[in-house]
Amino acid sequence: MKIALLGYGKMGKVIERIALERGHEIVLRKDEFNTYDGLSTADVAIDFSVPSAAVNNISAAFNANVPVVSGTTGWLEHYDEMIALCNEKKGGFISSSNFSLGVNIFFGLNEYLAKIMNQFDSYKVSMEEIHHIHKLDAPSGTAISLAQGVIQNSNYDEWTLEDAKNDQIHIEAKRIGEVPGTHTVNYDSAIDSIEIKHTAHNREGFALGAVIAAEWLAGKQGIFTMKDVLNLQ
């Protein structure tokens, strides 16, 4: 399979290594200094760039009739535009805040726990996410996905980085050293606390999941999620 890497930072280089180990070919390594030359020859594009570049990268791929796997976060105010472009071009698209197998299992566990805890008013939910100091967006896309998972399965209405009201989920975002990503969901009452936590030890899981998603998406049309890729529906 021929892969275009849209974004060639630390994650892009890990994705490249794993893709080559799995027998794939890299036809474009797009960074801020080069063009999209070679994109049209790709079977799939993997976008791990920065928020300011993501929309241009995804648009260029769709316009070149190349399906896209995007792990960039912080650009979702343009998500509906990209969905519309994908549909117009009859493209394929998977956008996820986190491609790690473990995190996607964690997403499912979080939703299931939220359904249970919604029966007990004495518990208040909050979240904490910790990432490396180079991460540009806060809270993380994974933390937002976790919050949305709770909102969809409870009486909470929104998340906030500020002090939370009764219908809000407080997210505390920390930037420390080179932490790859730690996410904790807490349910606290006056009596006790319940906590679920996912800790990434390195970037390997994110990169492997993105390559697996790209292998799955190649040749497909439509809007998909990691639940489709991993058969977690």
C-alpha cells in the first residue's frame, strides 16, 4: 500500500517506521517546507500534523481522490466542512482523537460506566489529562471524546476547563515533560471515589492504530470511526 504522510514530526516518523515494517511504501512526507507532490499516487493519506495545517492537508487529499486517516486534533470547528467535501468527492475518512487500541477500549468502558453512574446522583464526574509540553491544544482531543462519551450517556450537558456547574464536566489539562498521554475519569462522592485511567507509555500505540486504520480504509468510501475498524460497535 502507498501511504502519504501529511505531517512529518515525531508521530509522522513513528508512523513511517511502523508502515515500512508492515510492508508499505511512503510516497509523500509532507511538512511545512514541501508541496503535495506525490499525494495523488497514494492509496491512503495519514494526517498527523498541527491544527493550522489539518484542513489544508485533508482537503488536498480529498481533492486528489485519496482517503484520509486523521489523528490531528484542535481543528474540529471545520469538521462539518471536511465531511461535506468527503461526501462531495465520494472519499473515505476516519478522524479520531486517538487511534490507540487501548484508548478505544477505554472509550467503550467510559461510556458503559457513564450509563451506570447516571443512576447515582451522589457522584460527580471530572477528568484529568496529562500530555507533553509540546502539545498545542488543551484539553486533548481524547479528553473531549471522553467527555462527549459521558454526555451522551448521562444528564451532563457540556465540559469546561473552569469550575464546573452541576451539568458540566470539569477537565483539568496538564502539560508536563514528555508525557505521551494519561487520561483519568473520576466519579467522586462524599463516601468514596471510582476512577478509570488509561496511561500511554509511548507513541507506538497511536502510530500502529493509525496504520491499521489506513489499511482498513484503503479502497473504501464513507465516513467511519475506530469502532468500525476494530469492530467495537
